[in-house]
Amino acid sequence: MNSQNRNKTILTLTCIAIVIVLVTAMTANAALVIEEQFIYEQTTLTNVNGQNGGIGFDGAWNASVSHGQLYATGIATFASGEGTTINEDTGLYFSTLPIAGSALTRWGNAGRGQAHRSISSESQAALTADDTTIWFSLLISITGSQYKNMMLTFGTEAFSHTPGYGLAQAGEGFGVASAFNNTNGDGSINAIVFDDSQEATFVKGTFTPALQSGATHQDTALIVGKINWKTNGTPDEFFLFNVTDLDTEPDEADAIASITDKDLDQSAFDTIAAYDGTISIIDEIRFGTSFVNAMGIDDPYAPVIEVGGDWVTWSGEPVTLDATVTEQPGTDWTNLTYDWTADPADGVVIIPNPDPADPTVTITKAAPTGDATVVMLTLAVGSEGKEPREASVSIYVYDDACKAAVGTGLAEIDPSDFNADCITNIKDVAMMAAEWLVDYSITEPSVNGQ
């Protein structure tokens, strides 16, 4: 066996033996863009103003105070009755929907309040493209009193603190409300739209959550919105649903309210805004590009991707990846597509094989002295109408086979390789012989070994 083949064999066996298994099975939740669960530490009502949790936002909540009544998170002791479900952190919960933290509410009927928060540029880009569909969801528990005027929108503006029911200035947005026609509502869940206006257009919903005898609030409802963004000149489509089955995407025909005659310019939508003049409760706000992700759950039919452990190679030496993609029973993922990408991509050649999950990858690039260049290979598996699922594996690339062996710790098993060239031969014997007759014993006593 020549030295090059020997090095390849030793390196391969070493990789198998030490197995650097840093599996990065990514992503299941790639389509969830915005999430606010109101996870804030508190033992009492805390003004939401300045709170900065959740994902997908750009800055903290900005909220107003009226008549001493906070727009706040924290203990909601006024929420009682079988239908309004309060978790141990004083937030709402519903069926198997993932929940955490508290909820957003106002304490007392006096006055009114608004709270709004900007989303990140990345979230805005993900949620506003023409010819795409986005979803949002939130839990709502409307007060059982005569004042029912909660509102929440996705659009360009915050709500006006006073007078209520309108935006601070003319703007655009879709949303959900228990208010109706700029006054108190009857507890029904309604769709609203602002079309370059301060006042909303209301479409009364066909669903009103139940109010249990003696309860302070209506039953908790999971309200889901679907927006089909159309190109400019074509009306966008907004559908509002009362969802009870978290595993089934609702049909547009089952919407409790819809607005399909407004052509909005959603490119400037950058604000989540809430308004309330009572003690209604909202929680678990999510926006995403798919139904299941907007509710914080993963697609049960998505394929499972396993890419195995990380690889070690050297410049110009091909690696054949070995990923496994397992389809789920009853899957609606059909005609799967496979897309391998590299980061960084320069000097990387990916050659498809008959199995699209197992391409051959050759990386040619200079590595830092004594170190490896790390290239991340990512497999994205897609299906029409689905958010791709991804998994990644790293390849550690050294300049040559010897440096790769040294980098993986193999050189430590051969102390006779004095010149560290990964070969034990006459050159190492010569180096050893050159030091063979050195006599380093001391010839007389010394002070402190000097």
C-alpha cells in the first residue's frame, strides 16, 4: 500500500472511529416569522410598554396609559369561569396549542389603551410579498361586560389612544376586532380593514364565543387569519376563522368573516397594533407563511431529514454525502425536490448522484495554517406549496491529507513521526539519530538547576 492510500485509509478509519457527530437537524419551524407569547418575569400587572420579548420584532412595545389603567401583562385575577382558560403564568391556553408566559390585557374599564410594536425588516419581507399567502393566529378572551371593543391589526400605523377605534393617522392594515362600527361590539369576532383611512371598515363575523354563567369573560377562542396578497391592481383576500381543529387547515369557505374587495399596498406593513377599552385578553400572537407554523406547531407530514455526522477531508478530495429523507405516512408532500447549497460557496463543486440526497462534493480552497476551512452543506427538501425542510452538515477541509490527520488528532498515536509528515520512515530515524548521543546529564552541583 503506497503512502497516499495509507493516509486515506487511516484518515477514513479515524473519522469513523472518533466520529465527530455534531448533527444539526435544523428547522422545523422555518415558516414561523413572528411570535409573541408575553414571556416576561413579573408577579403582578406589568406595563407592556418597553417589553421586548418574542421573535421577529424590531424594538420593544410602545403602550399608553389611561385613567391609571395599564395595558399590561401579569396576573389576570379577574378572568374566571370555565370557558376562559388561564395558565399558571396568567396567560391563555387552548387545546394543544403551544403556550407560554402571560397575556396582554387592561385592568379596569376606565379609559382605553393602545400598544404597538414594529417588526424587523426580515419579518416584513417574509410577510408582504405579492402572490403569497400568510397566516396569523391569536388567542382571545373577550370581556363579558357590556364594553367589548378589543382590536388588533397588522399594517402601517398604531391605534390612536383617543378617540378610540381609529388609527393615529391614515394608514392601511387588516385585523380582527370585537368592536363593531366604531363602537362597542356584542362579543362577535369581526374582520376589519383600514384602506388609506383612520377609521376601519368592519365586517361582522358569524362567530361569538360562549359566555358561561357567572364568568367574567367569554370562552377563549383561537382566531386564525389568512391573507392572500395579490399584485397591485387586484384586490387582496382576507379570511378570518374560528379554529378548533389544530391539525386541519381551514377552508376559505368556512371563514367567519372575509374581506375580498380591498387592494392594499402591503409593502409598508411594519406594525402589530392593539387597542382595548375594556379588560379583554389576547395571547399567543403568531404570524407565519403556513397554517401550522402560524399556530406554533410543526407540519406532521413533513419529511424527516437525517444528514449524519460532520466530515473531514482535504482540498480537492471528494466526499460523497449520505443523507436520508424519510417521508411520513399519509403525507401530502409529493414530488419532493432536493437542493444542496454550500456556505461559503466559493471553491465548492456539488455533483448530483442518482440518489439526490447523496451528492459528491469536492472542495478546493486554501485553509488557514494548521486549521481547517469549515463549509456547511445544507439540504433543503421541498414540495409544491410547502415551506422547505432543511438539515445541515459541516465539512472540515484541510490543505492536505497529513494536515487533516493532524487536525483530527491522528498524529498523536504515532510518537515516532518526528517530522510530523504523517509518515514514519528513514527521515524520522535520521532525526532521532541526530539526538541519540546527546548527553544532558549535569557534571557538577548547581544552584536552582542553573
